[in-house]
Amino acid sequence: MIRWIKVIPVILITIFSGCDFDKKKEDLKKPNIVLIIADDLGYSQLGCYGSDYYKTPNIDNLAKSGMRFTNAYSAAPVCSPTRASIVTGKYPARLNITDYIPGDKNKSELLEIPKWQKFLPLEELTIGEVLKSEGYKTAWFGKWHLSKFKKPPLSEENNPEKQGFDESFITYKPNVDAPFEVWQTPENDGHNVEILTKKSLDFIDRNKEKPFFLVISHNTIHDPLMEKESLIDKYSKLEATNEPENHATIAAMIETMDNSVGRIVKKIKQNKIENNTIIIFYSDNGARDKYAKQTPFRKGKGWLYEGGIHVPLIISYKGVVAPNSVNDELVSSTDFFPTFSDFALAEPKIKSTVDGLSIRPLLLGEKVALRKNLYWNYPHYHSSGMKPASAIRSGDLKLIEWYEPKLLGDQKVYELYNLVVNPGETNDLSSKFPGKVNELKVLLDDWKIDVSAQEPSINQNYH
């Protein structure tokens, strides 16, 4: 059974007596930053976001200790572009990294996909480089997916150690046909959660006396879906497993990841650095709806409907972020770069545009309107059934532009939804409000020009 939490259109901050959350920038030391990224985790697949089925006590406690965001988005509906936006602060469209690397094999589709960038160039300034220049010890453990090739030795040219990370350990999703390491079996750390956790705990122990930036980038809950049989059996026996939003193997995988989060938080407390450590929990895109429906959202990973891009985000910073607070401002994966730079008191000489905004004011409890608009460009076909499209969310409204009918001269190019009234995107308002469609179309077109967004073209060889 899923219990849905109503999104309240105000910023709710719980203030506890004896705590001063209105801290000035100069009063804050450079905090440690721990970013935990889940892979393909849906918005509603956490207890603190409404699920009665998926058990996430440690992540829920993290939300109680900090701020839970109800309008957080990934910059893309798939992994590589979102990760590129995290480390650079740029929209994937500006980087031309708009699909997962290396993308689907060439297929005969109605539209021809543009020649997009299939790795993160070393010339891009990353958050690892910025924080390292500010005296941080930096580490990236887990999924990277921004190199030209997925696996070593060919991938090493563009791995994290070339992008500002002092330490790195790259993992990959399990290959059940030919596992690349012995531990990648369902009964023995199938998705590398244990080894990533151990490396992270050791890193924290070794760097507790200095500022550090640690990224724990999980492969779970990305398919192939697999976990220990005993843990899967625990959920298989539940009656709620039969509901379309629930999946026993996914629940088992989430529980394993949640235990890891608990161990990371415990280690931070044991080292007595919780008062100077920001902990972030985030998902790189929505979950696969072919495994579990993303109610109340439509579709899932690969789609520009909410199920593919509306994700959980929790940020805890003891003594700075008010406990058990909720924020409904529009935030994006592009915002991590400027936010971390802001907290680190870094003023990097950025030669190119950063699209993200620092959410530090929100974390300090300031009631500010961060932004009105967010944008997406996905000029690709995805195995989920998604076709090339772009989108804008502006306030409560969202406009989706479909490239196939646009290029063919079809009249039904746009869909318009009020996400507050209709988060499931079932009531298309485009014919009822043509003026609003045109208004948002202009904003979307202007953004595309600004970021030099690539668009597909008609495939002249299509049959």
C-alpha cells in the first residue's frame, strides 16, 4: 500500500529551540560533503516519500534530521547526462551529453539522432577539481559512466582521477552472463553495495581531520534485478507485493542500500564530525516502470513524464539545516556544483556557463523563490518506448514538445499539464490553453538557443 504525501505549496521549516539555523556564510567552516547517489530509484520508493512497502528506516531518519525536497529533478531521464550535470553544474543539452553512454545501437527510426558527445571532456571544470583546489580530499566510489568506454583499460582515460578526484573505485552493473568480478553474484554483493560501503567507511576514517568530498555512486537498483534469496523471500511473502507499485527484488535491493546509508551515517557520528558534514541522498533518474509503477507519476526511467525525472532528494546538515523540514522549490541535479562550491567558500574562475543555482539559501531556511523554470532536451529514442522530445516546467505547468510530429508538420506537437492538480499527467490542457502553450514554447525555444541544444532530423533513409 502506498500512502501519498500531499505537496504543500510553501516551504515548511521546523525550528527547534536552542539551534541557530540563520547562519551567515562566514560563520560556517568548510563542511565535509557526502553525496550518495542511487541508480534508477523512484520518487515513491522510499518510506519518507510515501511508501508503506519499501523499508528505508535509515534514509527516512536522514530525512528527519534534515530537509526533504518534493520538487527535485534529474537533468535527464537517464544516467550519464544526469551525472554529467552533477559534476559540471551544466544542463546536459549544453554539454551535448544527452543520452546514457554509449546509447542504443543505431536503429532505423523515423528521426535521425544528432551526433552527441559520448564522454565528459577533460577540459570541463568539475566539482571534484573545484573542491580539491579548496583543500578538500576528494573521492568517487561506484558508478561513473562518463568515460568513452565502460570498462578498463579503455575507460581509464576519462575516469574520475582525471577529473579532480584523489581516489576512485569504479564499479559497473552486474553482467549475469559473464560477471567481471567474483563478487557480482546475487548472494555475494551483486551490486557492489558492500565494497562501496567499506571503501567509504575507510575513506571517512582516514580523512576525518580534514575537509573531504565523498561520492558514493551506487549501481543499485539498476537492473539486472537481483539480491539475496532470503531477503527477496522476506518481501515475496507480503500481500502488498501483488500491487503494481511494488516488487520484491527491488525491495530487497533497496533494503541493502538503506543499510549502507545507515552505516555511513553511523561512521560520521562515531568520528564526531556530524556537525560539520553535509549528507545528501539523491537518485539519478526515475525507476523503470516495467518493473514497478511509479504512482502517482506517469511512466518511468527514459521518459520526460514525471516518472522519469521527478526524483527524491534529502539533505542533512546538523545544526545548519532544520530537522524534519520540507521544501517544494524547483531544484535540479545541476544545482549540486554551485551549492557545494558555495558551502566550501569556493569562488572558481569558471570560464563557461554553469546552469545550476546554489540551494544554500534554502538549506539555511531562507524563504526565497530559487527559480521558476527547468528545462530538458532528450533527442533520443529509449528502449522504454520514449521518443525524442524536450520539455519545460514553469511554475505549476509543464510543456512537452514531441520532435516526430514537430518535424512532420503534425498538429499534435505539445502536451500541457498542471502538475500540482494532475501530477500523473493524464489531463492534457494544450487544446484548452493554446496561449499558455505558445508562451512556454517561446521560453523553451529561447533556452534551446542559449544552450545550443541539439535536435533530431528526419531520417531520409527511413522505411
